[in-house]
Amino acid sequence: MSRTPLFDHLVDDAAVFPPGDAALEVAVSEHLQRRDGSDAAHLGPLLLRAADAAGVARLAVADDRTEKRPLEVALVVRPGSPVSLLTDGVVVLSREPRVHVVAVELGWSPGWRSALALDLPVVVEVARGPEQKSALDDIATAVDENATVLAKFRTGATPEWPWPDETALAEFLDATILRGLAFKLTGGLHHAVRGDHEGGAQHGLLNVILATHEALDGAEAHELAEILGNRNAEVLTERVSRLTAVEAARARGSLTAFGCCGVLDPLTELEALGLIPCEGRTS
């Protein structure tokens, strides 16, 4: 299998978030273990609640693995939370060289642009419905002003967020790519292929990659929805395998990452499908 950039640093480690809910000390320790193991090439930063900044600083100082290579984290606040929570977390971690903040994430709101003052990449979660257009237009304006901003969309269900079906996800992909925006996804991409799994319906990572690729080639939202609904693992795997390195890099220029509370879930399925090397890993 030829190596492509398609899966490089694709999975952000959201172990502390539901439904994983890992204890902070466990999440930090396991992330440090994996970043130096066989999963390192596919792993992104550790996603943390901004309120845990002081706690992660203490854990990093106590761990020898951060002495020469800092722990990379992105600080997250839920939609509706004040930007000041991010600011406070970044200030705390700016004092600790063993932790490197690589991004901040928050929900779109009238005051989200305050996060730009942190001089970090900003990831802005957007909703569905009429508000989404306003949010994406706002993000696009910030990008045009040379800010580093990504859109984020939740693909899994929560008590407050019903599962977005293929149409909803396709509309987000279409709207985002038409505006030339990069994006990341969160929640619900535990599996390689669209299916009904424990806990309900879930989108598939391969479906999303292919839909992103086709959207960049001009496919319309209804065509993207059809790709997102494809449950044929053999067909999806074959199509993803045929993407060239250039096409893979282009797709990843749009789909930058997705957060997953169980990073091994998608990676083990990609291994089983022959899409990433199976080299053994530290559990």
C-alpha cells in the first residue's frame, strides 16, 4: 500500500469528553504513550477543557516524557461559554513550557472573535439551520482578514444535539467548501463506514473523506448525501485507496481533523481495511 498524507495526524484525542469521559491523568498518560508509539503518525493533539489547564500543567511537569517534547493540547469550551475561559486557560499554560497550546475551540457567537487575540488557530463550532449560514459567512470574513480560523461541526448525537443525518452533514460540507473554509468534525466518527452501531446511527470516516473529495470537485449537496449514506465497506475502501497523494493532500486541506474520545476505534478499523499499516501498538 502506498503511503499518502490522508490519515496523517487526522484523529484528535478527545478522551476526556463524553462518552469516553477519561480521567485527566489517564488521558494525559495514554496520549503521551500513543504519541511515541505506532499511532503517532495518525494522532493529533490532546483536546482538553479549558478549565483543566492548571491540572494538565501539573501532570505535564510530573511526567518525564514532556521534558524534551512538550505535550500538545487544544483547549475547548462548549458553545455558549465565554471566551474568557479560553483566555484564562491559555494564560495558565503559557507559563508552563512542558505544555504547548496549538489551538482553541469554541462555539460561534457574537463575541467569538475575541479569541483571535490569543494569536492561536481558532476552531469555531457551528450549528444547523439558518444560523449556520451566518456563522460560516462570519468565519469566511475572518479568514479573508488573514485569521487562522476553522469551522467545526458535530457529527454525533448529544442530549442537546440530535444526530445530524446525511443531508445535514452534506449541507455543512457543501457550504463550508463553497466558501473555501477548512473544517474539523467532532463526535460520532468512531467507525470507518456509515452504519447503525451501539448508541445509534453513526457517520463513517471514509464516507466523509470521499464526500469532501467530491465536494472539492464540485459535487452538490444531494450527491454528497448519497456518498455519506453508502454502507458498502468494500466500495468505500477501494475508492479511498485510489486517491492520489495530491488528492489526499487536497482533501486534508479541507478536512483537517476530527475529535474522537476513543482514538483506537477508527484506527483499528482502518488497519483492518488495509488503509493504514498494522504495526502493533501500545494499548
